[in-house]
Amino acid sequence: FIIGPLLIYKYGEECVKKFRAQFPEKPLLVKAQILERPAESVALFAKAGATWVSVLAGAGNEAIHTASTIARNNNTKIILD
């Protein structure tokens, strides 16, 4: 399932938790389109149950590296969007 930005902006991490609870075996792509604060954002969505978290492809190398490191440490993956 893809959880888009509008759901995230309106309901936050809670919508990811609810999708995970309803569909425990399905992969969840959280289209957070992260540009800033990658460590906090990726950790938040990973703990909520995201399989994938999107980072904007135009983000700086440091942000992408940080997001990837945090994702790896939380058994989550990053996708560039």
C-alpha cells in the first residue's frame, strides 16, 4: 500500500500505525517526501510500521545518507522520490 502525503499531513504517523495493524503482512510505502530532518522522520515512520519511506531525490547527499542509515538500523528501506 502507498500512504500518500495528504494522509500523512492530516493524520500523521497514526495512519501508518492503523494501516500496519489492519494489514500486518502488506508492504507499506510512506510517501513522506523527506527533504529535511531525515533522522527523526525516518525513525518515526519506521517505528510506526513503514516498509519503505520516501526521500526526495533532490535532497542533499547528507540527508539521503542519514535517512539510509536510520532506515537500515530500523529494518526499513528508503526510496528516492
